[in-house]
Amino acid sequence: MKTGVLCIHGFTGGPYEVQPFVEFLQERTDWTIIVPTLPGHGETLELKKITAENWLMAAELALRKLQKEVDQVYVVGFSMGGIIAMYLATRYPISKLVLLSAAAKYIYPAQLLQDIKEMAKEAVEGKLEDNILYKRYSSKWRETPIRATFEFIRLVRIVEPYYSQIKIPVCLVQGKKDGIVPYTTAEFLFDQIGSEEKELIFSETGKHHICYCDDCEDWFHRASKFLNKKGADN
């Protein structure tokens, strides 16, 4: 049986957000893995005229194309991509979901403040340019239109009523030091999702970009084991 994996990145991000996990799977499987760039995203953001529907449609088109090439599809979604992944699971025959820092709830002020404090400390010490979070988001904070942020919030609200309709196996991965999505969000989703087979993995040191956390290899192995586990549909 030929397997395909659709990986979906987050709001204002790009394929790099899931790249470490993608490479981990590529090294260990013969799966067909695709990571589309959502409309308005990539290294340069062009989000002014983009809507939630544009993101959903792009993900649907990528999924439909992949489904023509393989026998079964797994979907991996990071942050906003996790919300899109759940949307797809209510509309298409997907075998399994892996939700990474899924943004069902967002902005955890205490940890975000701590991240900013770390940036400030490193700035004083002359190390700010070495901070990965700063490198990725210093420009994006300036480039992201308010309207695009509202579209992201609207996307979450579009999908939220349907969490209980998800019945396929789901693996949730969440960092306890996430400054964008409260780590309790994963527990909320775990309870809301209708699947009988579901797994919740916490990273003690993980921040929002869970694929770059210090203990990512640990959850890479666990999530990979979840995807490789044989079930009724495999």
C-alpha cells in the first residue's frame, strides 16, 4: 500500500516549520511527502488580500492531488496547519492525523513574555542575531496585516464546531513552553476530538516551533511509531 503525507505549515510561516520532521520521515520511509506553501506565505508574506477560504482551498487541492497518487494519506499540521488538517479530516478520507502545536487556542501571554525577555537579554549581550525565534519573526511581526490575523482567527472558528466529528486516529504533540498556543490547548483538543484512538505527547522544553525543540527526536520517534502502527485501515 502506497502512503502519502500532506504536511501543512502555520500562519505567517512556511514549509521550514515542519522540515525537520519531514526529513526524519523521509530518511525512514518510502512515503510520498508534500509540503505546499499556503497562499500569501513563504519567505515573503503577501497576506493583504488572502482569506481563510484561500488557505482551506489550497490545502484541499494539494490533498486531492496526493490522493490520486497514493492509496492512503496521513496529514501533519503545524499550528494553523493543524486546524486546516482537522478541517480536511471532516471532509476527506484521511487515515491518520498528527497535530503539532495546533492553534485551537492561541497567544499564551506568560510564555510569550518570557520569550521576549530572552530576546531582550540576548540583545544586551549582543547575541540577538543568533536567536532563531527572533530571526524568523522580527520581520513578520511588521509584515502581517491585522486583516490577515482576523482571517486566521476566523479559520479557527470555522473549524471549531466540528472537532467531535473527527473519528480517525490522532496524535497531538505540544510544547509546554509554547508562547503562542497554551499547552493546555492540546488537552482541550484531546477531549474534544471524537476519535477513539488518540495519543497526546508533551515536550517539556518545547516552544511553539515544536520541530526545533531540544527534545524533538523523542517525539519524532513516537509520532513516527504512531503513523507506522498497523490498524484496520492499513
